Amino acid sequence: MHQKTLKHLALRKSGYTLDHELYCSSETFQDDLEEVFFKEWLFVTPACELPKKGDYVTYNIANYRMIIVRGNDDEVRAFHNSCRHRGSMICREAKGFAAKLVCPYHNWTYDFDGSLVWAVIWGMTLIQKIMDLSKFIARIYQVLFISVWPIKHRI
Ligand code: FES
């Protein structure tokens, strides 16, 4: 935790509101992300928002952009909404349906399990498993929860 946040918390008076600085400080905002939001399961969407294969929603947690998509095997998975080629955002809409996840920049194409199924580099068609989309951990129980923690800490 940042020293600035700790200092303001230490100076807190019981029965009074928190210091104004705690509401406006970028260090405190980062502390909130690290200590609360990145460690907890976060509600993303009700499962009924993704009824069919290929239905997706996009979601942002701080600087993490995500695609949550129902796959051909009916599993719901979450990926970084960032192409493995040059990092372009793959899905730009808040929700929708796709036959595949296709990057709008150079058309690298990913399946709903995140695997790269088509790409062209320097005129050659390329399929490499190492270029699959990066995953987030997702849990679904009628509603979908996402955790950033394993990504942040490489678990
Ligand atoms: S950035 Fe996605 S295909 Fe090039």
C-alpha cells in the first residue's frame, strides 16, 4: 500500500469522514484496485446475457479489457480483449454475437476457446498455439464472476 494512503488512514479521526485526499488520490485508487478489486471475484454479467454459442459481452476492470464469450461446447470463458498480434481491441461493442473472434486490424481469428485459428504474417498463413488469447479465470453460477488475481500474480 502506498505511504500516502497509509498516512491518511493513520490520521483518520473516528466519527468524521475520511480525508478528502483519499477520495481523489491516484495512489489510493491504485491501492483500492490492488487490495480489493484485484483480489476478489467480481460480478460481470448474468449468464442469461450469453444464451447462445458466440454470444459475448465486453467488460473493463481498471486497465484490463475482457471478452466473455459462450463457446461451442457451451462453456463461458473470459479472455483479454487484446489481439496477440499487435494488441488491437478485438471486440469493440459492449455485447453481441460473433461466428469467431476476429481482430479488426489484420483479421487474426480466434475460436471461442481462445485458440488462434487463422492468421497471415508476411503473406504466409500461420497457426500457432502459442499465440492463443490470454485467459482470465471465470466462474459461472447463473451469474458470471471474474478474477484478475491469478493474472496479476501469475498463479
Ligand atoms: S493487431 Fe490483431 S491482427 Fe494485427
